[in-house]
Amino acid sequence: MTDTATTTATTAEKAHGVGLTDAAAAKVKSLLDQEGRDDLRLRVAVQPGGCSGLIYQLYFDERFLDGDQAVDFDGVEVIVDDMSVPYLDGATIDFKDTISEQGFTIDNPNAAGSCACGDSFH
């Protein structure tokens, strides 16, 4: 049985179009608490690379750069650079923690396809 709270995207004004599920927001908060820093944001970016042409980057960043767009999801600030926004508009970040899968996932309606390993898309 799936807990709907973990699959529902947190509602917020989406300046950059990226959503964050409740499960992902909770995991990010937990990781930030472990870091003991309150100046970090979750940066989501798209970079050239991988076997399909583009790869996702998901990491904590203390910087806020020109062109960055930010949305606060119940205390978790998600930032996306202006070059990545068109590739990520409508994407949802989730966190899975099951017996067969653990980690962050990105469901991106803009991805036309991905490689066999799932690490890159086009």
C-alpha cells in the first residue's frame, strides 16, 4: 500500500516548475539537520553528460547565483539555475526508501528518453 503523503508533491508557488514530494522534503530536512547548517539549499541542475546527453545534478549549495530561481517547500529551499529551468519544468523530485530501492528520483515529463542505467536523459 502506498502512502499518498509520500507521493504527493508539496504545494508551493513554482517559480522554476520543479516540485518536491513530502518524502523528499523530509529527507532533505533530515540531511540538512545532520550537516548542522542552515545556509544550504538543494540545488537541482541539468548538465551535459552521460550516455543520453544530459545528466541531473542534485546537491546542497550555499551559493545563490545570478539567474537562480528559488522555491521554498515548507522550509526546504530548492534552487534551479536559469539554464536548467526549461529542462526541469514540471519535474518532481521524490525520495524512495523501500527494500528494493533507496534514493532520490526525478520524474521529468520533459525527458524524451533515458539510457539503460537511468543516469542520463535526452
